[in-house]
Amino acid sequence: MLSLLSTRLRTSLAAGLTALLLLGGGAWWLRGHLYDAQLEAAEADARTQSHAISNGFKLGRQVVDDWQLPYVVLGSDGQVVFTGGTLTTQHLAGSLPTAVPHLAPDNWQSVQRITIGSAGAAAANRYSGRTFTAMGSWSPLLRKEEEDGQTKPLVGPFTVYVLATPFAAEASLRTIDPVLQVGVPLAALLVALTAWAATSRALRPVDAIRAELAEIGEHRLDRRVPVPRSDDEIARMARTTNATLDRLERSAVQQQRFVADASHELRSPIAALRTNLEVSLAHPERTDWPAATHEALTSVERLQQLTEDLLFLARGSDPSAAGQFTAVDLSAVLRELADQYRPVLGARLALRVDAPEEVPVRGSRIRLHRLVRNLLDNAQRHAAAEVVLSTRRTAYGAVLEVRDDGPGVPAQDRERIFEPFTRLDEARSRDAGGSGLGLAIAADIATRHGGTLRAAHAPRGARFVLELPSA
């Protein structure tokens, strides 16, 4: 149910309920502490008053009914001798405290619980029907001399009980209870409203980010969400969102350029094929059908190669391919490809292989063959007299190099040449220069194998370096 509520409402409710529990618990503790403190003070006053009254009996003083707390004085027979305050004998009927024997010590003290009975409506007061703590003290036998020289008989002993009444404590509670009953809910409500305001202010940047993201569409990827000035989680989320939008924009631009380049590359063989067929059909009697068929087959082969290359690049990384990797010897791959290319190159180019030892890596043999083949195709198109293939082990894996003695790659183009459909010599024919996908496919294969492919500096010609982790 709470999950249906908004974040700020849940936060405000949680803050308000927490404040209500804490403030309510604090108010309850304060109330009990105040009551106990007042009751302890009343018991201390009752103990002091009982000593004062019993000392008065020891000195033969007349008991004066001006004490603050109610009390009762019992004779040696347990009967009430005096009562003080609004306490009457009628209220004590049936609940008299205990009198002290004659031989009690002079410092005798006692704490009793006395229940005041109800003696009818006429005698009912605030003591009626309640139980109080009574502090007791004792006065020994006393012989009192008359003023005319006559001696009175011994009187006493007397037992004095003073009631420690909780009336002051109850009055204090009656004073603070209305304040607590109103103040605690109001304070909890204030905390909830403060949490609502603080959460609303904290979520304001999130709402601005949401509104901006709602405006960003497929054709408006150049827009970015606002980044708050505070360096907190929301600011980091905004920066991450903008970084994601940057990648999406670059991906969209690359996709658009890829589609445009692919369309442009496919248009040439399709146009050549269509022109050849239209001319052949328009003039069948003058058409060299074997030659026309050969030209059409060449265009179809180019279309097939382009389609396969585009499909390879568009397929992306295959999550299951890593599980199909096996140990592959790069030296063996170079020697196999050299044996295939030497008859094709003939006397025009010299192909040299420098792979004296086994160089194992983990990967797909078919894809590594294609990677090196693409590099060889690129090298033999630009080489003047020689192409060199080499591989070696390193402390971190394996390195494979393909070098040629051609014009080389300018430093400013060493990263751009790995983009699809990139040709440094736009003037040469597409058939002679290739489709512009070979190096892009090679770089993609290297990335899928956890390695890198780069165009490195060379004193002469081009030098491509492939680095792969060892098996």
C-alpha cells in the first residue's frame, strides 16, 4: 500500500511518525519523571513532618493543626488521638495504621500504606477511596509537670503517621498534560511538513531532469539534462545521464553514417549490374553474353562480400563466442596464410614471415584468420615490394605485426582508418581500394578477443600491431 504513495509523501509520513514516537516517548518519560520527583519530595516532607510532630510530643508541646501534610496520631492503644489537615477519623475507620509498642526504640521509623475509606457523602473529600504512603515515627512515654506544681500522669507513647500525598505531583501533571497533548502532535506535524518541504526541494532537480529527458527524442539527442551545483548523488546521476546521452548521440551519428555509407557502397555494384543487364537486353544481338555474365557475376560477388561484411559488423559481440574459444597458434596462422597468398602475389611482392616459435592465444581460429587476412589484403594493396608478417610472445600475451613498404598512414589518420567505409585515397577506384570495411572488421575481431589493433609508427610504410592476451 505504501509503495503506491509518492516518495515525498512516504518520506514525510516516516519523518512525522518517527518524530511522534520519539516526542511521545520523551513526553511520557518527562511526565513520569516529574511525577516521581514530586512524590519523592512529598515523602521527604512527610518524613520531616512526622519527626517534627513526634519531637513535639517528647517536649510536651501542644499539637497545632498547621502542618502542610495530613497526619494521624495514635495512642498506645491504637486509637486516634489527633488528626490533621482535612483528614478525619471517619475516613480512617476500618483502615487505621498500626500503633507502636511501649518498648520501641526512640528512633523508630516506618513506612505504611493507608487506604482512606469513604464515610458517606458528607465526609467525602479528595482522600476518600485512595491509598497513600504514610511515614511513621514514635514518641516515648512522657511525664508532664503542671504549672502549679502538680504532676500529671505519664502519657503516651504516641505513633505519628504523616501521609505523603501525591496532590502536588498530580497538579504538576494537570499543568503540563495540556501542553504535551497539543505540543507533541504539533511538533510531529511540523517535522512532517519540514520533511515534505526538504524532500520537494531535494527532488526538484530530479523533476527538471525528468522533464528534460521527456523532451529528448530520436532527433533531439543533442540536448542535455541540467546538472545541479551540489556535488551529491543527484548531480552524479545527472552527469551519468549526460554521459549516456553523449554515447547515444555518438552511436546514432555512427549508425546514420554507417547506413549512408552502406547505401553508397551497395549502390555502385547494383548500378553496374543493372546497367550491364539493361544494355544486354536492349542489344541482345550485339551482346557478348559470356563477358556480360562474367561482369554480372563480379558485381554479385562484390554485393555478397559487402553484405557479409555489413552483417558481421552489425551483429556485434556474441556472448556465447567466448565459450567457444580454443588455443590458437598465431605462428601457424601466419604460415598458413603466407602459403595461400604467395601464389597470388607472385613475383610482384615478396612475403616474409618471422614466426620462429609457437605463440599461443585463446580465441576463434576462423576469426583470427580473417583478421590477419584483412591486414594482408590492406598491406598488399599498398606495398611497393615487400610485406612482412611477424609474431612474438610478451610478458602479457602475444604481439602480431603486419608491415609493408608502401606510402604509410599519416599520424592524423591512424585512428580514423578503423572506422567503417574509411578510405584515405578517395580518388582510387572502389574495386582497387576495397570496400573500406576490412580494417573495421579486423579491429572488431581484436576487441572481441580482448585485444587491441592499432596503426603504429614506422620508419617506412605502414605498420599494424595486434596485441592479444595469452592463452
